[in-house]
Amino acid sequence: METRIKTNQAIISIIAVMFFVVCWSIVSVAKMSDLTNKSIPGWSSERELLQLQASLWEDDSLKAGLIRAQSLAQQGRKEEASKIYTNLMEIYLDDKEPVKQWLILNMKREPTGEEEAIQSLDQLGKLYQKNSAIIFWRMFLEAEHGHNEAALRDVDSLVKLQPDSAINYVAKGQILSEMKRYDEALKAFDKATKLDPKRADVWGMKAGVLAKLGKYDKALISENKGIELMPASFIGIYNRACIYCLKGDKANALADLKKAIGMNPELKQHVVTDEDFRSLWDDVDFKNLIK
């Protein structure tokens, strides 16, 4: 179930997060550039602007450090910016932002860039062994590039360090699902939903694993919880249609599929290649629905 539109939730999440990461960084640097290089409406003098800049430079907080580093990076002073990020990693052991920004600054935009980023994170991890955020981002990249055994080792380390963090169990469930270790993935998603029961996507991931195990009734219960939390999302409705179809419930499968297509007509193109609907591909009602 939560496969492609579904179990590719892991890949979708990765792409979305990385897109946000890059965009956030660009916007933040742009704002700092505005602060450094332009006058601000409502400010009476350049002196006030310089005083603000000085206060930021004197502030040792995480936010001020990030702003400082981004400003240096924007000026092309990469080594100085990197040094600030690594200093922040040493102080803020569980905060993901310094590691994230360090990656943005140092990761190459080449086919081998991600592999080199993993190696760089390995080196960082040796220097800052207590920093959980380094482990998180390394696991993140390892999972994205199919290094599932390495990613699983890292996520197990995170679970030991942060046993009450739902996101670690979500990541573990996704990795185990990709490895087709569905029983273990189910345990991880169970833990994640207990720690954070309001994440609709995780209920959907759990439903996908249950469907893989042939536990369709339990899968429907889990999918329904996700739909209750996010009723406006077509993904949950579509995935529930998949479960109904796998269960052999044509009427409910077509009803949900019709509703999902009404919410997103592009699903018509997807459904004709989705193996979950194979049993209906030659069905007249199915063909009428997607034509």
C-alpha cells in the first residue's frame, strides 16, 4: 500500500524536506543580505542598522550563529561559515539546523555529491561523536540513496539516543519497509503512532505495511485514522481504495477511487499501472471510471 504514491512517502518526504532546506537557506541569506546592504524603511539612521548588526554578532545563541554563518557564506567566506556551523554542532548536540546548513554550504551539486556528503558526515561524526543531528542527516542521505543497512544502523543509534522521538521510528519503519522487513517495520510504525498519534502520513505508512502482510482489515483501520486527521488529502482515499481492491471489495474500491480521482484527476494516469488495481484492469466499471 503506501507504495509509490504510498510507500514512496519516504522519498516524497526527503524531496520535500531537501527542497524546503535549500529554499529556506536562500531566503535566510537573502534577508541577511538585505539587512547588511540596504536601508530599512522606518530606520532613522545607518547607525541604528550597524547597532543591530553588532548585537547579532555579539549574541551567542543558535539563531544568531546561523545568521552570522549565512552572511559569511553569502560573502563567499565559506571556511569561516563552516567553522561557525561546526562550533554550533558542538554546542547544540541535537539541533538539526547547523548540520543541515553545513550540508547546504558544502554539498556538491554533482552526481557524486551525496556520496561525498555521507563521507563528510562520517568525518564530522568522528569529531563530534555526541551530536545526534549528524547521525540523523547521514541516515537521511543513506536512506535516500539506497544504503539501507547503513541507514538502519544509524537510525538504531538515534533510537537509543532519543527513545521518545517519533521521527526516528518513522524513519526506521520506512527503511525496514524498503528492505521488505514488514513485521519489523510495523513495530516501528506502531511506536511512532503511539509517540505522535496526530501524524496522518504515519498512519498511512502503517496501513501500507499491514496491507503488505495481508492484514487488510487492520490496514483499513489504520488508513481511516489517517483520513480522519487529514480528510482533504486524496492520498489517504486513494490508498484506502487500494486496500479495498486487494481485499476483493470492488464496490468500496471503486467508490473510493472515484472520490480520489474527483480530488485529483491526474490519478487516472497512475491507476492504470498500479499493481494494486490489477484485478480491476479489465473490469467495465473500472474502465468507465478512468476514461
